[in-house]
Amino acid sequence: MTAGAHAAAHGHSLRDPAAFWGAQAEALHWTRRWDRVLDASAAPLYRWFAGGRLNTCYNALDRHVEGGRAEQTALIYDSPVTNTITRYSYRELRDEVAVFAGALAALGVVQGDRVIIYMPVVPQALIAMLACARIGAVHSVVFGGFAAMELAKRIDDARPRVVVSASCGLEPNRIVAYKPLLDEALKLSSHTVEHCIVLQRPQLRAELQVLRDIDWQAAVADAKPAPCADTAATDPLYILYTSGTTGKPKGVVRDHGGHAVALQYSMHAVYDIAPGEVFWTASDVGWAVGHSYMIYAPLLIGATTLMYEGKPVGTPDAGAFWRVIAQHRVKALFTAPTAFRAIKKEDPRGELIGAHDLSSFKTLFLAGERCDPDTIAWAQENLRVPVVDHWWQTETGWAIVANCRGLEAMPIKPGSATVPAPGYDVQVLDEAGVSAARGTVGNIVIKLPMPPGTLPTLWQNDAGYIDTYLSRYPGYYLTGDAGYIDEDGYVWVMSRVDDIINVAGHRLSTGAIEEVLSSHADVAECAVIGVADQLKGQLPVGLVVLKAGVQRAHAQIVSELVQRVRDQIGAVAAFKQACVVARLPKTRSGKVLRATMRAIADGRSYNAPATIDDPAILPEIARALAQLGLTQPQ
């Protein structure tokens, strides 16, 4: 790493994207070189590596087996909920993937067919994904335990030939039966699925439907290993439906070529991970983070990836992450800020960290939602490693803004994701499309073309892609996030555009208020929402979760929070109301459901999002807001 290396790489990627990304593509195995690195003939629908051919599975597994890494560990599966640890070498993983690919082929799955994968965090989910990539089928992973109606929508949109599932998922204190949900989804969908392959877990066996359903073990028992298909770089690798979709599902498409090039580049440039090192992404296979950095990226460079079926707290305690890092010699961990807020809440002083040897651990990466500076400071003080907050989206598939540790370790500004990664021309525009002044909050956009690895379109919906992302500011991708760029070029992502509130004509970021609240010594996590007000248009209201063991009067804490906002942001924020709650409503990926809480506060009707972690929390939130005089208890 050298000073100025990031600026040099970023500048090169924008001046000559074809030369920059063409050089990165040389690290992969291609069966046919591309005709054009960047195909702009159908702009704004850009395509990368047009004419090129490669196989993602070959590059993730076979290439390493043939190149001398056959006996290196490719995958570590650590499941405290089943008390199981399993390791797969690159050779073992390649062989299992090839056989399952053969099982899919035996059921008639051919190149271009879709396969839905509805599974918990188990090795077979990874195997199924790579098996699809091996034969050129398009996988669509749906978060395990998703509601039947939401699964049915995805079945109807993707129209899969086969669904791969499991009998159950496991939580610390309960078993989630998947098969009844799958059966109901298949009844609700208009598309007929020919076969379901079901992994029978010993904790709960599923009832299989004759002819349609096949036990995983039976499916692979007589299957012949399948070779790697020759896929075009522009062929779809997978579809990933974004959470909270309504109406027609919004299926983000990822292609083979650009995806592989971008992810293998990012492992070195962003995460500073080399072949053979252990990288842990604490996510679910159903999320973009799980796709990119649990499954594909570590294997594409020949690293060891770790799959963890557990929680940051409760399996068995708030020291679970430290045990995993120490036991498996993890170099870097990538997780969501909500995981660390949960740990901080249960172990405010970080006392459980000292019981483990974390000498292998070099960097903590956070993403998925904006991380408050207080959580970053807590992690840095207790772990004594750099805590890197970076920003990206399901649609982009990898970091838009990051402190690229493999290029240049830049100074950390808590609350900022640092600077745009190579390939991304990030700008801030006002409502009229004019560039906002440095330090001024506006709409964050990315100038087209976006780099490889980002979505080329939505599944069978080019018009929807253009309308949703490209029409607001022609020539730019609309991120849907609001923020600003400071004088040093650092990007500050403050909130979703919908979370910018207008208080008596003043545009305020709820994220900025949340920063102030989270810096209070008693606060574990918080959310700020803008509620309707006849006089001022909107007013900010805070909901805070306290750290474990806090015994002080809630009224006193709220009073201190109100004064803190007045001192640090000013009277213009008109922040006068807050309440203490036991927990915040979140999606299963950890994002706080601010829009749902706004609807509750404003007395509007709402539907609990399909991705909500626990619907029972919403009546609790309604009661807390009612005590502030904002809504009626549900």
C-alpha cells in the first residue's frame, strides 16, 4: 500500500474504464476473451466484457484445485445451534458441487433455467448456488423462512424449474419449519415447479410429496459430476429480489463476467485479503452481502470463507463472534452495525473479548446500514483494530464508497464511509439536478456507466430498471440515499432520501440526529423518524434502546437526549420528543423499519414488511408512540 494509491486507481478507473477493468479481468480464466470491455451500444443499459466467455464456478473452485490449492480449506462451516464445525477443502467442495450440479441436470435443468434456493445458512446452500453457476442455470436465493406469499411472488417472477430447500432452519430457541411454507407458496403461485430437492435436517424432518419432492441425499446418490458450462460474460448468474418489494418483484440481475471481475478485485483492493487467508462474512445467504462475500468473492481469489449459523448474541452469549474469530484465525470480519449494537448492549464494557486470542484479527468491516460513530468508537476501543464503515447496496453488489485497505489505508472519519471505490463516480445533486456544494446534503447519485459487478438491469424488466434508477437524473444512477461530500472528498451517507425531513423549511437528516442520540453513554441503539406536524410540516421523534444494566429513570435520559440534540444540532431541529423502547423493529438483515414506524406515528395504515424479524414488536412501538400522543395503541 502506498500513499496516493487509491486516488491513482480511482482516477484511472474513471478516465479509462476499459483499460482499468480489462487489466483486472486478466486474473480470471476465460474460455474466450471479450470483444469489448465496455459495451455502451444500448446505453443506458451498459454491459461489461461483451463477447467474453467464462464460468464462475470454474474460477471459484476448479481453477484453484488445478492451480495447487486442492487441499487448502475453502469453506469452514461453524454452527453453534447444531454444535457442528465442518471444513471443506477446495477439492472436496469442487467435487460436491459437481455432483449436485449433476443432480440438477438429471432433473432437466439446463443453461438459462432458473432454480430457487430457499435454505438456511448451511454448506448445501453454497453448494447449490455454485452448482447452478457450474451448469449455467440462474439461481435466485430467497431468505429461508420468508413468508409463503413473498416466496410465491418470487416463484411466479423467476419461473424456476426446480426449488432447492431444507426441512428447517434453526434459531437459538426455536426450529423454523421451511417445508410447510414452501408447500403453501407452491399452492399460491401460478407457476408450476417440476421438482423440489429437500435437505432433511435431523432436527426436523419434512414430509415429502411423492414424485415432486426429492431428498437431497437421494438426488446426489446416483448423480454424475457435471462439467462446467461455457457461459457468456453477459449471461445472468443470479437474480436477487430486494426486500420489501410490492407488486411486481424487483429482481436485481448479476452477470457472470462483470460480477467475477469486480468481486475478485474487491477482495484485495477493499478488504486486503490474499489467497489462503480466512475471511468471515456474518450474513445470510439470502442477502446480497452473503452472495458477494460469503460465497463468491473469497472463493474467486482462493481464500477461505467462513459460514456461521448463529447469532452475535445468544449462541451462547455476546462473546460468540470473538470465539469464532479466535478459533478459526479470522483475518477480517464483515457484518452489519446492528450486530455490534446488539453485542454492545449485552456487554457494554467488552469484557468477553479478553477471553479470546484475537491476534489474527486485523480489520472489522461494517455495512448494511449507516453506522453511528459511537458504535465505531466502541469497537475500535475494545478490539483495537481499524473499524471500516463502507457503503453499498443490493443493486451494486459491492462497495460504492470504502476505505480501500488493500490500496491505501486512509484516515477514518467515524460516520463516513470514506471515499468512492475505483469505478464509482459518486456525486451529490440537489432537487433540480445541480451539483450540491461541499458539505450540503442532497441526493447521492453515481454517474453512468457504473462499474462491473453492479446490476445491468432488473429481471425481464429493462423499463422498470430505467424508471426506478435512471430516469430521475438522466446519465446518473439514483441511489435513493441522501448525504454529502466534505472538503476532503469523504462521502457521508446520512439516510435514505425518504428519511430527510423538512422541519419548518429546514431539510434535516435523521441520521445526523441519530448520531447525537447514539453518543449518549446509556444508549445502545436508536432510530429517529419524521412525523407529520400541522405547524412545522414534520418533527423528529427518537426511539432509543438502552444498554443492558441501565437503571436510570427514562424521563431523565430523554431530557438529556433532547438537550444534547439542541446543543449539537441546534434549536432548528425542533427535537423535543423521544421514548425508550425494548427493541427496534428490523428486517432480518438488520435494517431498522423507519418507514413503518412513520406510518404508525402518523396514524396511517401499514402492512408489516415480509422481511420483518419479529412482527410482535410493532404493537409495542405503537404503544410507545401513543404515550407521546402521536398515535392510538394498536
